[in-house]
Amino acid sequence: KLSKVDVYFRETGERRYTPRATLVDLEPGTLDVIKASDMGKLFKPDNFVFGASGAGNNWAKGHYTEGAELIDEVVDVVRKEMEGCDCPQGLQITQSLGGGTGSGLGTLLLIKIRANYP
């Protein structure tokens, strides 16, 4: 067995592992490309969370409007992933800092994570 593989992956079958990841974007295009790729089959389909229109490189849209409509769903997926862990000790976030999703929704998500997991 792989040592410590369960830190980042959940075993879903014999020698089959699913990343403990939540993929988020305010527009579906980027995540559709990931889903359609060979790599997309690794991820749990319920962990793709996306909006309909994007934030158009606007921090306020990502934080207050488009992102605010999506944040509860994102936090719910993160919560489910945390509940699936035996002993969660932290979260690792990889995000784009540019645009409305990375900056606006990204800061909103950090605020929610900090409030939910002090």
C-alpha cells in the first residue's frame, strides 16, 4: 500500500484513488475542459462547482454577486470532504489570484473557511 496516500486521496476501490479536491470556477468552460480530459475522470463529479457566467475579471462580482450565489455550494462540498477525513488537520488551497474568481471568490472562500474551521 502507498504510504500516506490517504492525505490527498480517498481509496474508492482496489488500487483506485480519488483526489480529495473541490474544483471551483464561476464559469463552466474551464471545468468542462478538465472533466473532458483523461485527468477529469479521477475527480468526484460532485466536487466540480461552477457558475453560469463568470465574474469578468471583476473582484466585486466574484466576491459579492456571482461568487456569493455559489459560495454555499462550495462550502458544502468542502465540508463533505472534511467529514470524510479521519483526522483533518488543514486545507491546502491552490488558486489563481487574478480575475474575479481567483481574487473575489477566492477571498470569500478564505473568509468562509476561516469561520468554519478556526
